[in-house]
Amino acid sequence: MLFVCKKNGGKSQMAAALMRRLAGDAIQVHSAGTAPGSALNALSAASVAEVGASMDGEHPKPIEPGLLLSVDRVVVIGDEAVVEPVPGMAGAIESWCIDEPSERDIEGKERMRLIRDELAKKVRDLASELASED
């Protein structure tokens, strides 16, 4: 499982942390960015920590081409990142449109909590789908 966003400092890292917390070792989880930033978003990390997930030890990183060949699913979060399939790719690419609370002047911790909660629902649905495929 690979979660991707543009900077790999917020949304994809949040989704990965939430999936790791939910699935444990049952699902190998990675995250990456199409144009990685220089640091994790501190509000994103604090938001997932509020629900028992962790981004500890993570950092923004690019997509490793070999990873695309080995994961069963690539989830692109938001509309800023695009992942093109590569020859020999094992899994499917899907996109998640995520509500952007800042477009409604919602910022800070409240914004991150809304994003986290939306991602958490999508992660739960995906984990359930993956479990039913086994």
C-alpha cells in the first residue's frame, strides 16, 4: 500500500499513519510525494497523534520506482499529485478527493482534524475492502 500526495508532509503521511494504526503488520504501508517538501506538517502529526496514530520516524520522500512495482494499491490523495502507471506495475492506482477546509476559511487544528477524520473514514473503508480480498 502506497499513499501519495504532492509534498508527502501531510495528507499522505496522515493516511499512512492511520492505516498503520488500524492494520498493524497486516498491511505494509508506505507514503511518498511527487514533489516532496522538506519537513512533515507538525499540525498533521499532532492531529493523528490525537487518535493514537504516529508519524514518528517519517520524513517527506519521493516515490521509489521499485515501490510502484511491488505494492498492491497506490492511493493518490488530492488533486495536486499525479502518479502514472509504470510497466510491470502490480497494483491499481486510485485517487481520493479530499475536502479542503481552508477553502471555507477553516485553518489550524480544526482544519487538520477535519482532514484527519475524512482520511480515517477512507482508510477504514480501504482496510475493510483489502481484508475482504484476502
